[in-house]
Amino acid sequence: MSGQEALFEYLLRLGDNALILGHRLSEWCGHSPALEEDLALSNVALDLIGQTQLWLNLAGEVEGKGRDADKLAYLRDARDFRNLLLVEQPNGDFAATMARQFYFDAWHYLLLRDLTGSKNARIAEIAAKGLKEVTYHLERSQEWVLRLGDGTEESHRRMQTAVDDLWMYTGEMFESDEVDQAMVREGIGPDLSSLHEPWLGLMRSTTDEATLTLPQPGWAQRGGKRGIHSEHLGYILADLQFLQRAYPNATW
Amino acid sequence: MTSSLTRPDVEQVRTWLEDVPDPEVPAVSVMDLGIVRDVQWSGDELVVAITPTYSGCPATSVIAFDIEAALRARGLDRLRVERRLSPPWTTDWISQEGRRKLEAYGIAPPAENAGGPSVFDRLLRKPLVIACPRCKSENTARISEFGSTPCKAQYRCDDCLEPFDYFKCI
């Protein structure tokens, strides 16, 4: 794999994480438990879709085959998506959505913070922009884990279930493959394993305060970064890509 | 075509841009918000650089269009609006005049400078006190970290009982 190919893969991962999680959050629009939450989830989704455009447009430039963010988002099949398994998991109840968000936001924050120092200036400036937004995402998702964990018996039970169920998808965030290693060598991206300790620290202190039990390290489900996805991604793409598949090049 | 004799200087152009309102918060101009990062002549073409407030802000393309339309109405026909991502927009760039207009419009302006402590430290800190833009009471509570647009949070005044928007720091 050449340096350019590795960079393209890396940018797809960044863009696809934002795209798929942004799409998942947009599914809540009109269905949230309260108007404020409907607005908040839609706004976080909007931030993530905005970041998607920046990452995938850059990916298209690096690839040099004339694909832009829209073509990459709408005209690839599941096998070509590079997002983490975590972000494609179904919304479930509100606790599951917030636990997924907290796991992801804390990792996303740490990753973007390191990417602001990337030797690739384009990556550094997109990361600096996104980091400001993700800071608010993280504050908010942490607040919900605290409130639901240390809330009623019912909310505690649901948040504990969510934290347990999603745990096996967190291991993949800290594993490096040849793409990540190439980025480390070129000073473009951080060593993902270095994010694990600060991430775990925030998980520990938050679950303690929320009277939740942090799951033990165990089996990590993996594959998303290489295009091996759960069955959920296909359904997301059927929804996300329907219009462009049925009416190619439609615009509005 | 604009010749170097007739082309307006950039200060004049900046003054014209003071009249272009933000599409989401029309009480303030694109200049007040610090969205316009640069105005300069490149030969006989005017280049206006703008920066998005948030990456997904749908108003950015409307702002580019409004700026172009406003300047064409002033007789400029060779101009280009370009998007600039770096340095990323911060609420610190909102002018004093902009802050005053926001408050008069009922939106509490940003209460502190951006770029403070990292979020891991901030998560341990007490929430900010935001004064009600209507009655100035500090007895307010945050309802949600996000409001009608990504740049705002929702608050409630516990004295005059009115809800209000807060323009949060980034």
C-alpha cells in the first residue's frame, strides 16, 4: 500500500465515522423524548455531517479519481465503508444512544486533539475545527451518562445495560493496523494505543460518579475499519443512499 | 469592468458588508460575527474570505451568496467569495458592537473567552453564570447544551421565567 493509498484509507475512516454516526443521530429527529433533546441530537448530527464533508472531500482529492464527498457517501457499498462498528450500532433506547455517544465522543475528542498537530496541514485544520464542536458533544454525552446512571432505578438499569452492551465495540478504537502505523511514521496521526489510557481514565471517573460499573476488558468485536461490518450498516445505507441510487445525480 | 481608478478601497467594502445580516441571527451582520476574515484586491478581482462558524452550518453558503449579491448591487462585478477553514472561527471574534446587538435581540452573548482549559478539566468545573438578556437576572438555568442552531444553547430565567438563547463560546 502506497503512502497516498494509506492516507486515503485513513481519511475514509475519519469521514465514515462522522457520516454514519451523524446519520444514526438524525434518525432521532422527531422521535426524541423531549424537544430540547430533539434539537440537541439533530445539532450534533449536523456537526458530524459537516465534518464528514470536510474529511470526504479531502479523501476524494487525495484519491484523485474525481470523487467528492457526495460520491463517496452515496455511491459506495457497505464493504467499502471504513467506520467503526460502534457508530453503526442501532440507536436502541435513549440510554443506548447516549452511551454510544459518550464512548465515541471521548475517543473522537482525544483523536482530533492529536490530529491538530498533524504534519498534514489540511488534516490539522479540519481537526482544529471539529475539536471545538466535539468538545460540546463530549460535555453533553457525559452529562447524560451521569444523569441517567445516577438517576432513577429504571434509568440506572437502562444505562448500565447500554454501557455493558456496547463495551465490546470500544476495543477497535485503539487498535492499529498498517494504515494507522503508516500515519504514525509520517507524523500524520497519533498512535491509537496512546489514546486508551486517557479515554479509560474518563470512563472510570464518569462511571464511578454515575454509580455505574465499568465493564471488564474482554473480547473486542472488530472489522469496521477494514470494511467488515455488522448487518446494521446495510440498512443504514439503504436509507441514506436510496435517492441517489434510484435517481442518479438528482440534485435539489 | 472595474478599473483601478474606480475600484473602491477595502475599507469601503468592509463598510458595505456591515449591512449584510447573518441569515440565522439577522440582528447582527457578518462583520459583527467575525465571519469575514479578509477583504482584498487580487488584480482587478475582489476576494472576500469567509469562515464557517460550525462545520455543518447550513448558513455558510447563504452567507456567501448574500455577500456576493450585496457587493454586486454596489456595482462590483469581478469578485470571488472563498471559504477559509483555518484558523477556526471563535466567538472571541464577535465584536463589542455585535455582542451589544445580540443582547438587545434577546440572545445572551458569549460569557467568556474560548480556548480555556481542556474539556477534561472543564468537565469538573461548575457551570457558567449566564445573565438573562431580558431582565439581567443571574438566576438562570441551562435547559440544553444545544438550541435552535448549533451555535446556541437554551437557558431559562428563573426570575422573569422567560426562556432565552445563549451564544456559546467556541
